[in-house]
Amino acid sequence: MSSIVAKNRKNLVLISGRSHPQLSQDVANELGADLMGVDARTFANGEIYARFEGSVRGADVFVLQTYSNPVNEWLMEQLIMVDAAKRASAKRITVVMPYYPYSRQDKKGRGREPISARLVADLFKTAGADRIMTIDIHAAQIQGFFDGPFDHLFAMPVLLQHFKNTLDPESLTVVSPDMGRVRVADVWSDKLGAPLAIIHKRRDPLIPNQVSVHEIVGNVDGRVCLLVDDMIDTGRTIVKAAEALKKNGATGVVVAATHAIFSNPAPEILNSDVIDGVVVTDSLPLREEQRFEKLTVLSIAPLLATAISEVFKDGSVTSMFDGAA
């Protein structure tokens, strides 16, 4: 990969926003490329300015930004960088967003609600993006919101390799935390050679407006349970699921997720005695106060670098996941 980039380095330009500089540098290192210098600032009134410190004329430009708090500031910064690249005559502009912002607002649940995930796609198209690249998007239909190529990457191979090295499939059960994640959990089950269980949440008729009953479909008694999800926000849903598994005889509960949003008080909640470990990727930056003893963070940089290289070479991103793990 690095030899390909080195041979054509003048044509590949990797630009980083300010949200996750360590991830951007790690991706650049994997590519054997340099990050383009950017003069990026936020003025006193909150407006953002960005200017590239080198030419992008005729280049294949990749603008990398991920979406931790403050999401709206980082979104505007990436849009401005895409616009700057378009006006500087970049040949092709790929938006690299490991975590897609507003992905949980992918449809109208009630009247008078927005579809904000579609709005994000429209904004990037208007700004001048030719392509979007993201990892483990929350809702698959978002791929259709963008009028152009949309590369949906999967962190599963990275996470699976970790669990193949640390968990015994003979005593393991893969668990979907709700009905919406069953398809993904089923793939995990096949890859790890472990049975599948599902947590079905329903309302207790005796307690209005509260989900209080977690029914387990599948065998978890005497087994280590691997809860798989795409993201962890506050951690409350995951902990309730872990409590239900332990009450049904699980000897251990390990959580796997791609995106560690970790809104307060997630670290405190996830440090619960019912959870034995949490494994995430570095798709989002974690501050020191968001880390805790049971947490393991895996690097997503090699995955992003490989995908960027495939796009740059006009290769196949899909082939990256053929027979993965």
C-alpha cells in the first residue's frame, strides 16, 4: 500500500479536521503519506475558517473528520474544508467520516420531525463531495441518501480478531441487545462459531411508560455473553441488557461496539459489576475521563487506510470484506 501511495503521492491528499487528530495521523502513517497542513481556526463569534497550506489542484482529496462533541462545529468545519477543496480544483473529494453524524435521525417516527441524516448527505453533496466513506452506519438506508458512491465499511473484522484471541467459543453466546440488531449479531455468531441469543424488551403492563421486562430468547445460562452493538451512548441500555443476562445465569458479559460516544455518565455506568469488559474502536476520540479500567480500544486506522488506498487506486472496497475474519 505504502509503495503505491509513495509512487503517486502528489495525487493523493489527506486532510484532517480538528476533531480527532490522532486518528488522522495514524491513518496517514498507515498510508505512508503526509497530512496536508491546514490553517483551521474558530473565530471569537464561533465562525470557522480553513485554508490548505498546499495545492490540491487535480488531486484525489480525502477529508477526514469524526463526530464527537461538539458535533455541529465539526460538521461545519468538514463542510467548509470540502468547499475549499472544490474551489481549489480538486479532481475528486471523498468525505471520510468514521462515525456518521445524525445517523439516529434516519426516518420520521412522528409527524413534523426532520430526517436529519438525509440533510447531512445533502449538505455534503452541495459542498462538493463526490463520495462518502463511513464505518458501521446506524441505519443502512442512509447509504441511499447521498447521490454518489457511498462506502460502508465494517469494523467487525477488527473486533472479531480481538475476541477470537480472548474468548472461548465453546462457552460463548453472541447476544443482540434488541430486535433491530439481530441480523448483525447473527453474522457475529457465524463468524465466532457461537450460538445466538436475543434480548426482547417489552413493557410491563403494571408499570406505564417504562420498558421494564427483558426476555431472553436463547440459552445464556452458564455462558459468557458477547453483547454486540454499533454504538454506545450513555450505556444505560447496555447495562440493563447485561443485568438481564446475569439474572438468567450468564457467567460473564462482554460488550463490543464500534463507536464509543460515551455521553456522561457513560464511563461510570459501564463500570457496573454486571459488565466484565467493554471493547470499542477509536472511531471517536476519548478523553481521559471517558476511559475506565474495563475498557479496551482497538485501532481503526488500518481499516480506513486500506479503504482510502482502494478508492485511490480505483480498486474494490467490497473485496476488503470478502471472507473477512
